[in-house]
Amino acid sequence: MDAPACGRALKYYPNFEEAHLGLASVLLIEHDPELALPHLHKAIALNPENQVSWYRLLQVERALGNVQEQQKALREFQRLQSQDASRKQAARELFPP
């Protein structure tokens, strides 16, 4: 999704998580992390389990020079990855190939 499409989507659907995430990604690519930050916060508020949102947040915090916030986002991203890996391992044990 490009920035104008994300903006239009958010105009009509302000709780559209993927549009917030997409717009934040475009803004980060366009070197405008300050504008990306509130969209990532909204995406995370809507779905705190989305690993991509946390990864993008750590990228934005790095671009802004917010080391502590970057580290918090990294820890949450890693926690979610570990949780996902544990679930996949449990599924493999329950349902072997």
C-alpha cells in the first residue's frame, strides 16, 4: 500500500492496523520517522502481538536516536519471536510430519 492509499484507508477506517503499519513503513522509507511514530503506536495498540509493528518501531526509534525506546521495542520483538518459535515447536511435537 502506498502513502496516499493508506491515508485514504485511515480516513474511513481509523482502526485499520495494516494501514497504520503500511503508512509508517512508507514514512520510514521516506526518512520521516517522526511522522511514522504515532502510526506505529496506533498499530501496536490495535494488535500488540504483531512482530512486524515492533520491528518497525525499533527501526523508527533507532532513526530518531531514542536508544532506550529502541531497546524496549527490540526486547518485545524478540519476546514475540521466541513465543512464536515455542508455539511452532509445540505444534511440531503434537503433529509430527
